Amino acid sequence: MKLRIAEKDYKELRRVTSTSFLRNVEFAHETGCILLVAANAHPANPSLLVTEVMLPAQGELAETASDGLVFSAGYLRRALLKCRGERLAGFLTVHTHPLAGSRVGFSKYDDEQDPVLMKNLYELQPGGVFGSLVLGREAIAGRTWSGDTLNAEPLDELVIVGESVKSVCLRGTPPAPLAADTGIFDRALAITGAGALSNLSKMRVGVVGLGGTGSLMVELLLRAGVGEIVGFDFDVAEDSNLNRVLHLREIDARSGRLKIERLIEVVEETGLPSRLTAALGGDVRNAETASQLAGCDLIVGCVDRDWPRLIMCEVSYQYLIPLIDIGTEIGFSGNQVLSVDSRVSVIGPERPCLLCSGVISMERIRIEGYGSAERRRVLNMGYSADIELRAPAVMDLNMRAASMAMLVVRHLLQTYMLTPLPHTIKEALTNFAMRTLRHNPGAACPICGSARLGVGDGMRLTTRRAMRRGEDERSL
């Protein structure tokens, strides 16, 4: 099981426990705190979510010494009452082992005291989730305890979600050596290192909407080596899709085939290690389908409606799952194109949601909730300040947005751009910069000078000529 934590809370956890790891061993002492946790019970991504780092008040750490730490009954009771009041799953106690370096584990004292404490907690809250973490200078070990048998079950991984997505082993040991690269993705190492590629290969990425932008995102994630792509889409192929949805064929439109069925077929045909699976239902506005988003490690939104975007934002914050939302827009004045824009928004802890950044509005969400006839009536009567906008269906513009989003995915796993990222990255293709000329073009230039202009076959191109046998290419 994973433990997910917002970057700000992880920093707070490390700040609170930092006094244990002073360089002067003489003053080293154990300290700790409590992590209040919620649960994500999705079978594909079971995890505990740190809701709050609950700091001890004066006297709530009853004993701090180099060989043990005792949490006061008042501290534990305060945590338990807060869990009940906020309907949280439970909590994890955290303590330090000041002398532990690259490895850390639970001591004999921990193994003796934890079962007693956990038994008491489960008696007070039978349906809760309780466990403990021990922190060393460089390593962390974690475990939960089952309420029925009081057996310890190890936590596997700590996922830190913020300006990047980092993974920390919770087995108390250094990270395992990376598997040898297969060579398929070795050219990507220039921007996504071996560690980031390894993490990507284990990730489950949800792509919501498999139209013009979503089908491109599937292709880019496939070529990047992601482990599993979960497609959320319920649309059938139509003739109007053929100019913008990757891999769709006329036969798919004629037969009314589901878009996702065709994309699953294409992914399987590549033989690459990624796989594409279909989310049940496909429409995230339905509760059963929306719940499947919690089974993803990352969500990519490729829809042109506000209501699904609202739901994706809610899942992102509630389950500490990063969301990358993609959009395109073409601005007109009459028949003249004024702007051609692609947008990528990065959503997650301590970052503004799409509502706060103005990408979506509650008014448009309200309108989308109407049936089509009622929606037309409301708009025609002027009851809404918003108007229905048709998102552009232009594949070349969609490609700009999708490729930018994929570069952000890589950045989250191995930062290479300036941080913090802006909440919205927008590319306006009608606004551009001119590079300064190195020299003024003129007759002296062998390329754009007048000697080459319009001469057709009259001048030889600067190509390689055929080599004679035994001739060294370097002599050409």
C-alpha cells in the first residue's frame, strides 16, 4: 500500500523531526508527531492520504530519549477525536531513530509497544486504520496494523505530490537498483532519466476524453513508456472524427465502433510495454465512472466541457493525484482569426484549481447540466451570461497542446523547467518573436543571394556526390 502526502506536509514532517538529526550525537533525541490519514480504497491504487500533520502540544510527547518515545494519552485521544469529527480513516504515529542513516527499522521496543497501542485504538474505533512510521536520516520505514489479527503489514511507498512527484521507499532501505534499460526508450534519457523512466513504467495514467487531444496523449504516453493508460470515453467513431482522432479509419466510423476499442487495438499492435484499458462507463459525470479516477497515479483531462473538468479537479485534490488539463481555443472576429491558443493547466496540492484560474465557471457547469433543448432555450432567452462555445477540432493545434502536456508529465517526474510552474501554460501561436539576423541578406550569401534565386536545375545542391571505391568519406 502507498502513502500519499502533499509536498508542503512532507516538508512540515521533516521540519518537525529535524531536531533528531543534529550532527552532534550527544544531543540526538527521538521526537515525533501524528499524521491524520484518509483512505483511497480503489483496488488498483490502494493508499492512505495524509490529511494533516498534527503537531504535539507541550507535554504531549511524554518521554524523549535516545532509546524510546511515548505519546501521551491526551495526544492520542485528540487525534482520535479529530478523525471521528472529520470522518477520516485513522492516523499514523511518527517517531525518529536519530542514529539511523541509510537504513532504518522498527526497534524491539517498537515491536513490543505498537501492538498494545494498536489494540487499544482498534477497540476505540474498530473500523479505523492505524499504523506507524519510523524516520532515519535518509530512510523511512512504515507499517499499518490489521484490526482483526493485529498483524503488521508494511507500507511500500511514500508518494510526495507537489511541484514534482517523488517516490520514497517505505521499507527502511535505500532504493532498489534500477532494472537495465531495454533500449527502446534510451533516447529519452536526455530529458527523462532512468529513475523517472522507471517510475513512469509503473504508473497508471487516466486520460479523460479520447478525441482529438486525448488520442494524441495516448500515443505520447505509449511512446514514453507509461505502464498503463486508462481511457475514459464513451463516444463512437463518426465521420467528423476522421480528420482529428488518431488512428481512426473510415470503417470504424461506418460501423459505429467505440473510439477506445480502436485505440486499444492500435496499442496492442505496437508491441510496446504499455497497455490501454477502458474505464467502465467512460463518462466521468457518472459516480461509478468518476470513482475509477481514484485508481490512477496521474490524470490528463482532454475534454472540452466544464462539468467533467470540475469532477477531475475534485478527484485531484481529494486523492492527491496530479491533474494536467489540456485545452485549445481559436478566437475570431467575423471571418478573421485573431488567436490560436493551446493551454496546459497543472492542478494539485497548493496550486489553484481550474475554477480559481478561470478555465471553468459554475455558470457553464450549470448550463451543461441541462438537456439540449433546455440549454438552447436558456441561451436563446439570454438567461446566461455565458455562451456555448465549440472547441476547435483541428489536429495540428491539438498536437501542440498534447506535446506540451507530455513535456509537463516528464517534468513532474524529473524537474527540468523553472519551478514553481505557472498554474496555466499558454501558447499563443499568433504572437511570436523575431530572431535578430546575423547579417543582412544580400548577393554575397550563397543561399539566399540572387545567384541562386529561381535558377532551378542550373545550380548543384550541396549534396554528397557518389563515392568511388576505396575513397574515404572524410575526403569529400
